[in-house]
Amino acid sequence: IPHASETSWQAAGHVLLVVVPDLRNRNVGDRLEPRVGVETLDRMTAFARQHCGMQVQVKVKNPAYQRIKLDFKVRFQRGLPFDFYRRELADALVRVLSPWAYGAAQAIEFGGQVFRSVLLHFVEKLPYVDFVTDFKLLCPASSMPHEDLAVVRAETPDAILVSDASHVIDEFPNA
């Protein structure tokens, strides 16, 4: 990110390099928030400094990850066991919000936005879902972690939107 430092997005003479490890390497600790080690960051910083002007200040860092969490009630199609399909649905949500974490050909994207309506439509169209209610889109790390949002946008240029590791999926009570 040109003209950016860790403390300012408008810092002349600074360059901020945000790195993500190669996800094909399955030794990455957290596949939803892949990071490189401090030693690797230090080596990358030294390499970058060797290849830029003396007046340029270089910083290499891991991305900021901004988690997205869903909270809703669902009724599955008649006769389907709730616990099994809740796990299926939770896995489907993690995969749609972070497809790159599962070997998909899609690259990680910085920035971006996620709309509640798009995720609701995704859930409603699953063949095992009868209906969904009380659908909330949350951003746990935000200043208002329990506020239902219509859209979640990356808060900073170095942020990557990712799925929370778990979502709150409750059974809609039978009448």
C-alpha cells in the first residue's frame, strides 16, 4: 500500500507491504486467518529495504482480518435431523464467506463488502432449508458487535473479510 504506514493511510515516504502465506501450504495454522511468522516478516522487510530508495520507510505485516458472523433461526425440510443439517449449514456459510480457505481457486481479496441480503438468499436457496427468520449479520470486532448490519465493509485497506469460525444457528420452534 503506497504512502501508508501502520498508523496512517496517508504517510508520504512510507510503503506498507501486507503479505498472506501461500494457502497451498497446508501447514498454515488458522486457515481462516493465515499469517506468516515474525521471522519471515523480518526477512521480507530486510529484502524490501535492500531494493528501495533510502528515503522510503518499509513495513511488512500480516493482514487485518475482519470476521463476519451470522445469527439466525432456521427450519429445515420435514424429517431432516436438525443437528446434522445445522453443521452442514454452518460449513456452507464458512465456505461461501472464505472460499479460498478450502482450496478453491478464488484468491484472497483485500477490502470488499458483504451484504446481509446476499447471505440470506444463499441460505434460503439451500435444498435442505425450509425457511429462515431473525437473520442478523454481525461484525464481532466492530465497535457495536451485536448490531445487525445490512452490509459489512472492510474497515481498512489492509483488511480481509472472513467468516467467523462459528455462526449462531438456532432451530425455529415447532408450532
